[in-house]
Amino acid sequence: MTTITVTLQDDDPEVLEQQVRLLRDEVRDLDADVDLAPGPPAPEDAKGDLRMSHTIVVTDMTSPVLAELGRVLAAFADRGGRKIVVRDGDRTMEIQGPLDDTARQAVESFFRKELE
């Protein structure tokens, strides 16, 4: 089973929360299981559960879906210059938009290697 974690990065926590939910919804359109990763524990003095994860976990993908995930992530990063970190076991890739042809090919290669 392939498990890919996708972490969004931004300095604004509200923007992050909105973007991670938007990305999760886009990835849900693929034939894969998509969930939010558990967030960090709330501080002891917190007056509520502030645990917001900025990571989604994508599992149970077929090879074509994995390739499509790469395209979805590249397109998502491209819009608005977003920054995404993708992890697959020991392999990590940072995708930051806007993407040029070289960056787009690197994303495709990262997800193609997963298929081999």
C-alpha cells in the first residue's frame, strides 16, 4: 500500500487551514483514501482543541491515481504560488508554484519513480 503525506506551508494559520481543506477536497475527487493527519497536541493551557493539521494522508491508490495525484498537486501549487512538501517514506519533494517546465517534470518523475 502506498502512503503519501502532503504538507502545506504558509505563514498565516488561517490561510493554511483553508488551503489544506481545499486540497483535501480536490484530492478526494481521485480514487484514493484521503484524511487529515492528526495535528499536534494542544498546549496544556489551551481553552479548546486547537489541533489543526496542515498535512493530508493519501492511501490506497492505483498506479494511474498516483500519477494523477502528482498532476493535482502540481496544479494546486501553481495556483497562487503555494508551497507543498510531499513525503513518500524516505523520499521528500518540495513543490512550490509557479512551476516551470523543469519543476513540472521533476514532480512527474517523483511520482513515476513510485510506480516502478
